[in-house]
Amino acid sequence: MTSSEEIVRRAEELADGLLFPDALAIDAAGTLPVAHLDALAAAGFFGLAGPVEVGGLGASPATANAVVEAFAGGCLATAFVWNQHHGTVRTIGAATPELRERWLAPLSRGTVRSGVAFGSLRRTGPPLMRAERDGRAWRLSGVAPWVSGWGLIDVVHVAARTADDDVVWGLIDAGGSETLAATGVELSALNASSTVRLELAGLRVEADRVTLIERFAAWQARDRAGLRSNGSLALGAARRCARLLEGDGVGEVASSIEAAVALARTSLDEAGVDELPAARAGATFAALDAAAALVAATGGAAAVARTQSERLFREAMFLLVFGQTAEIKAAQLKRLVTAARVGGG
């Protein structure tokens, strides 16, 4: 079994040797090379959450968070697409023997790659994606406003709500059809993530592709308890800013950022469910503050498109809203109001 230290060391080597050197070019091109995802698969990282017996790494949550942090500091677009995959692996790992037999090994080895479509569950108002029984199967209709990795993934793990307030999760093929249409979404950062809006019109999901059915209230509780991991994306971006500042000879600022990242990481690791939104807000502001420091240290050159400081500042802005829940937004705004009051004396 590969040790946690070896897994993290290998991730950091990939981040520094492959991902970061190409990050600017990927941002400029707006296209993510399949070769990057292939490299992560070859090193076993699509199986980060998968069991060792089927080709996964069986990483602990702490190790997984450290890997996410490393990849986010390399190329956030690559990390973003890759990171969507692991929830599917975890769900399949707890599914029926039939689903595990069919999907767990190829997902863990990265020969099948998954995106997700569940963000609409966090929105208030009528459900954007509905599920209706069709014999043993389900028909899904509605909109998934945000699905990343289109053209790079094989399946999408989609969630839809029933009239009885259950959530039905199913694996659908990541390709257009008579009942599925994809429209590209242009992003101000991470445009290389190939994010699309999906429209489903009675798409049929057979029973052998339904991975989980749970009460909506149970999903809400599970979602609140699972907010920790995405905070590592912000920490990784902040640490990259610190490393670039070290190279600019602003060591004191870099050390200050590293200390802020360490504090944010500890807050995330130690937070209870009710404390996680504030801890996530702290992580996103660590990234934003670090990117602002990098811009200030870089000077006027940071205003030029396709520089590292400009890219990282846009990405820090993106991380303010990615994975944002109503509670995280409230914590972010509270933090801003408190800072304004302190700054105003």
C-alpha cells in the first residue's frame, strides 16, 4: 500500500513538474489537454477515493485534501475537472454489488471519468431538475446549469428531485442526444474547464444506472457536512501565490500568506458542521488576499493579460463563488462587513 506521504509527494511533483508550467498556456487557450488528465490517471489519482483492491489509492480524507491542495496550486482548471470525479467514486463505492462490479474499477483507474450535476439542489425555489418514475427506470427533465469537463468526461453523475422530495442520483452518458443538449458557458476564470449547461428532456436512466435514492433533507445534511474538501482548492491557489512571492524577493509577505493558509487549513480541519461555512469563507479569503498581494508585488505588469498574477487573481475571484452555499455566502459577506468596520475605525 502506498503511504500517505508518498501519495502527497507524487502529487506535488506532478503539480510542479507538469501542471504549473502549462497553466498559463491552458488559461490562454481555454482548452484542457487530455494528456494532463491521462497523467493523473496513470499516477493513480482518479482513484484517490477508490479502494486499493480495484486500483484506487484508498487515501484518507486528510491525504485527499493535501492532494487537492497540491493540484490546485499547479493548474486550477485541471484540478477543478479532476476533482469533480471523486464524489461519483465514493457513491459507487457504497452502492449495490452490481454497480460496484460494473463501475468502481474503471472509475478508480480513470479509464472512465465522471463529472457531476447537482449544484441546482442548493438553489431555493422549484427544483431545476425533476425525476419521474418510468417503470423500473426514471425520466429526468430540467436544467443542470453547471457541468464541467464536457468533452473530457465519459459520464455525468446527475441529481434530480421527485415529487415526493426524494433525490435520485444516476449516471448518464456525457454526450448529446435527442433528450440531452449541452450549451457552453464562458467563464472569466477556468474557462479551460469546458463547463456547459445541460438541458434534459425526459432522459431515461435505467435502474442499473441509478446509484442512490435519498430524502432531500438527508442530502442537505450530507451536503452541509461535506463542505471541507473544496476549501483545499483555495488553499492550493494561495500557496502558489506565496511561492511566486518568494521568487520576487518578498519573503516576509510570502511567510505571512503561508501562516494564513496554515490557520485556514486548521480551521477547516477542526470545524464542526455549523462552523464549516465560516471556515470555508476563511479559506477563500486566504486565496483572495494572497492573489491581491501577488498583484501588488508584481506591479503594473499584473494588469497585462495572461500573466501568473492576473490569472491567479481571476481564479481567486472564481473560488469565492465555487461551491458557495447560502451559509458560506453569508459568512463571506459578514467577514467583509467586519473588515470594513475595522478598517473604518
